[in-house]
Amino acid sequence: MPGDSTLTLFVPDLFAFQPTFSKLTRDELSQLPEFKLATLEKWLSRGRWEKSADQSDSVFSELGLNKFLNTEKPFAAFSLLTENSIEEGTCFQTYWLRADPVCLQADRDTALLVAHEELALTGDEANNLVDLINTHFIDEPWQLYSFSPHRWYLRLEQAIDLITTPLETVLGEDINRFAPSGNDADYWHKITNEMQMLLHGSSVNFERDSRNFPTANSVWLWGGGILHKNTNSSNYHSIITDNRLFKGVGYYCEVDIFSLDTDNIDNIEHGLHLIILDMLSSYVQQRDLYSFVQTLNSIVESYLLSCNELLLSGKINEIKLITDKGNIVINKKLLRRWWKRKKSFLSF
């Protein structure tokens, strides 16, 4: 477990573009914003690296949720805990599966998932589509709910064997590479194909297409599982995040949850705290190098500098940085290793 005064930062996809950066010429790199990452580079150069098989597992392990390691995580039930229109008890002891509306675009022999929240569905549009699906599949052992225009949930009568991929991973990608697997995959492949035909012929999508709006022509299944009441209290005191899934994890762990605001970071004093800095992932999905570098600079300036000040002032005694290439532990003693030359971010 972390020390008694630790700040853990989760920065998914921090190194996602490193293979791309390594192939760029000097002229191509000069077209990107200037890298202003001194604090991050010092952490990476002087911190103690620890291997980690999966970055999400590292976060769950930090929070003491070891029962969710190396397995399909019930993200549907976690995110359901954050929905205002549902009673908390409904989230537990029931198999929930996200079935979010998406737009698929045919591309030769593949289908690309090109839009989710970008669909900008209205509440009425979402409800009409959900009612259409429920009416058509009324004899099936599940029911579809829309608690938000872009967050749809399937409530199943019993658990299923289905291994899925989070929606954010599939955005902009060929869906065939991420098709669900498991003993029940054939059934759900058939169901989603039927849903696609149903959605394609819906009046909602006909109207949207007539106005040149993207259509909600499919659903993406992910994050299924049963969430049981938490019997283990977390050692962490707070989670600072704007990420809905991790807000749900925070509610489950019964820790304080704060928005991703610099004031909430500046006021941290002692204890165990987790900050989710997930702003880079959308630019990785969009393959937007320029915005990625801009945002990384902003993360360092807006958040990492404040965290470094907390460390140097003694308000915390350790920082742990969880990334897609391993975890880095930073403390004042390690930062004083002046003989460890600071390397550029691109060299990692």
C-alpha cells in the first residue's frame, strides 16, 4: 500500500504517441507546440519505476479493489452509481451492461466507430430509439434503459459470459478488431445486428439523416458485470476527477469526490488522494498530435506543478504516477538525485 501521505496521479495514454514521435523528422517535430515538460521530465528521469501489467488494474489495486483485477470490470454498474435518476440499490446484485448509441461508418470490408457523444442526441430522440428497441425485443431476457441520451444500459435477468472493450478504446477504430468474445458472444452479435437494422429504419434516424446529422445506427456493448456491495473500506481519502466512471468507483469506495479543479489540489494536506488526469485519451483516439502536446503542456502547468509544490512543501511525502508504461514513484529524496540527468520526454 502507499505511504501514509501519498498523492497518486493516473495519466492514461501518456506514452501513446511515443512510437509516432520517434518517426518524426526534426522539421515535423518543429511544427508541433514546444514541449514544456520540465517537471514531468524530472519525475520520469529521477523517479523510481515500477512495472505494471495494466494501468486500470494499478488504480483499482491502489484503491484496495483487488477483486476486480485481471477481469472484466463492471463499469456499467459503476457509472450507474453516478446517474441522478436511479436509486443506488438498483445498481447492485444485477447484471448491467452498457449499450451506448454510436455511429458506424462503412469502410471497405470494415466498419469504423466514428461518433458517440458527438451524435448530440436529444433526450426525446434517445427515448424514442430505446422504446423502439425494447418493443421489438420484448421477449428477450433483458431491458434497455436510457438515463442520459448517450449512456444506455441493458439490465439482464442473469449474468452472461461476454468479454468487451471500453467504448473510448474503440472510437475511430475498426470495430472488427474489438468484437466481444466469450460463450455468449454469438447471441449478442446477432442481437446487435438486429438492432442495427432496426435503428437504420427508425424515424429518428431518417429525420437526422435528412438534416445531415450523424445517425445513431448501432450500439456498443461494454463494461458488463454484477456489482456487489463493497465490504472493504478504502484507505484513500478522496478522488479528484471529472471522469464519470471513476466518480462511480469513488462512490463505491465511499471516499470524498471532488471536481478536477486546481483549488481542490492546492488544498490537499496529508492522507491518500487520487487524481484522474485523462484529458490526453481523446486526442490519441483522434490521432491529433498537435492537441495532444498542447494538452500535455497544460496538464504539467495546471496540475503537475501544483503536485510538485505539495511534495516540496511537505504536505505530502510521495507522488505515484500511474501510466500506460508503468508506475513512477517520486519523493524529495529521489528528486535530489542531481547526478540522474534529466532526459527529454521524447527519449522515454
